[in-house]
Amino acid sequence: MIANYNLIRPWLTENHIKTYYDFKISSKSWLNVGGVIKNFITPENTEDCKKILKFLIQNNIKFYILGNISNIIVRDGEIFTPIINLNNLSNIIENETDEGLDLKVNAGTSMTKFSKFVTKRGITGCEGLVGIPGSIGGGIVMNAGSYGSCISDHLVSVEYLDTSGELKFFKKKELNLDFRKSIFQNNNYLIINANFFIHRKNYIGEDKTSSIMSKIVNIRTNTQEKKLPNLGSIFSTKNLYKDLKNKNITFYLTYYLYKFFSFLTYKFYKKNFANYRKLAVKVYTKLLKLDTSHGFSLSDKTINSLVNNGSLKADSAIVFLKEMKIQVGDCASLENIILDDID
Ligand SMILES: Cc1cc2nc3c(=O)[nH]c(=O)nc-3n(C[C@H](O)[C@H](O)[C@H](O)COP(=O)(O)OP(=O)(O)OC[C@H]3O[C@@H](n4cnc5c(N)ncnc54)[C@H](O)[C@@H]3O)c2cc1C
């Protein structure tokens, strides 16, 4: 158990900080697995966030932040490290000016809510974020994006609490943004708000933005895993099949065969394309020597998504991902976060 653990609950009660005790991660995790968090702290305003961080820091208690748990696997068992979650901070404040729209978005707001908020105002540029199940905070940490929209496209600055609990700002250029990367992956800063500005030239009318959004929703439904619990993409890449061709000659040849037959099947036997994709996933599962006997496997739709076939064990998912990471090697870097060393 962590040092000073017994100080946490009395302090939270005394300070009326909303907390779920013995919170089952599996009830919120997009992979439907994970242990039990002794103290899942859900502050309702920035002042509470500051108070909590100051208390934890003063008492030398390590903490961890979770968003919508859509890109992270947390180990099984009891978790004594206090977890901070900003689900209750989910407002969007707008200010329209002659130049465009200023938005201050709380970190706990879902990316889908943000995307719909902007799209409903007839402003283009955020439609692609609609199906990403994470929070704005988690989205900025991962620099999330899809279908032509990226969370950082219209980002101006981020307000966060540093490791001493002080409110600070980062301008966009200070965030070291890259594909699925940001400065927040290397520290334990708590993102509180994100400030966006969308220029007036992006106003194209609601008919157009809604139509763009529904096309994206359709594509997502057809191409991405929908049936089984999953965490989106395992690796930060647009095409894992292509990346794997650099592994060795077998993967190189398999990739070109895969591409050739994808083209043929799509063009002449479109009805069978789903079955073809499933077969390709089976072939790659074998080539990558993945053990699917513990409830986890790759999605029928793509090799870049881990699915839960009914397992209750996060630890089995962690073993699966670690084995796959070894097999993929330098061909691509892991996007899903594994949290197995938390106390
Ligand atoms: C079905 C599905 C589809 C997906 N599709 C996409 C996609 O198209 N594009 C894409 O980019 N991603 C996609 N993802 C992955 C995931 O939604 C994103 O990575 C998202 O940004 C994670 O946000 P989260 O709130 O769930 O963060 P979590 O998974 O809870 O946490 C991720 C990291 O962010 C940190 N964090 C969370 N909130 C804060 C905060 N307020 N302050 C500081 N740190 C914080 C956590 O400590 C952790 O390190 C998909 C996932 C699923 C399940």
C-alpha cells in the first residue's frame, strides 16, 4: 500500500470532495476490464482540483489521472494510488467575435460533445472528432484525431495544474505536438481547460457540416470495430500492414499479397470484403504468433485494434499487448497505454 494512504479518505470527506470508493474500472473502461480503484476522485471545479493536488503533494502521495479510459489498460486488483478524473468538469464557454469563435472547454468534456457543439454552429473543422470516445484532456495528451480533424487544429492554449498545484498555461507551440504525441505524456500535469479559436472563414453552414459529420460516422461504422469492447488503435499509425512490411521478407511479401487481394476483392467481390478482411487478420495473427486463447484477439476489421471477447482480466490484455509490441518491434510505436506498475 502507498505511504500516507490512510490520510486520503478522511481528508476527502472533510473537504466534501466527490469521490467514488472501490470504483470498478471495468464499468467505465472501453475495454471492459481493470481493477478496483480505492479512491476515484471526481472534483467539481478548478478550486477543488488545486486543493486536492496541494494535499497530495504536501503528503507525498503519488496520484494518477484518468479521462474516459478509452486508450489505457489499468491492471487487475486493488489500486491504492488515488485517481483524479475530471468527468464533472464538462462545460463549453463560447464567445463570438467579429473574427470568429473563442471556446474555453473543460478537460472532462467529451470530444464527441465538443465536435457536435462546433458542427451544430455550422463551423467546419471538428467533424472528424465525433467518434473519438475520449475526453478533451485525454485528447490533448494523445493529440487525438481522425478523418481530417485533429484536436490541436484550432487549439490556442492549455490551462493545467503543475506538480505543485499551480495553475499555468502552455501555448500551442509549447506543447511539442506530433502524431499522437504531446508534452503531457512526460509529466503528471492535470489539464483543466483547453482554449480554441475557430476563424470565421470556417463558417460554412449547418447543412454542410452535418452532412460531412454523417458521412464520417458512416465510414467509422463500416471500417472500425463496433461489436466488441476495444481501445481504438493499438499502434500510432495510419497503416500497420504497411509498417510491418519492414519487419522481414515474409511480412514484406504478405503485405503486397494483402494489397493485391484487397484490391481484387473490393473491386469484384465487394460483398465478400468483410470476410476477406477477417481472413487477413487471421493470417497476420498467426504470423505475429499471437496467443488468442485468453479472451483477447485482434478485431475482425483490422489488425490494429485489440478486442475483448468476454474476458474479465485486464492482465491478459496486458500480456497480449506486450507480446504484440515485441513482435511489431520498431515498425510502429504503441498508442495504447499500459498501466501495470501502479500501486
Ligand atoms: C472505439 C474507440 C475509437 C477510437 N478512435 C480514435 C481515433 O479515431 N483517433 C484517436 O486519436 N484516438 C482514438 N481512440 C483512442 C482514445 O479515444 C484517444 O486516445 C483519447 O484521446 C483518450 O482520451 P481519454 O479521455 O479516454 O484518456 P484516457 O484513456 O483515460 O487516458 C489517456 C492518457 O491521458 C491522460 N489524461 C486524461 N485526462 C487527462 C487530463 N485532464 N489531464 C492530464 N492527463 C490526462 C491519462 O493520464 C493517460 O495518460 C479510440 C478509442 C476507442 C475506444
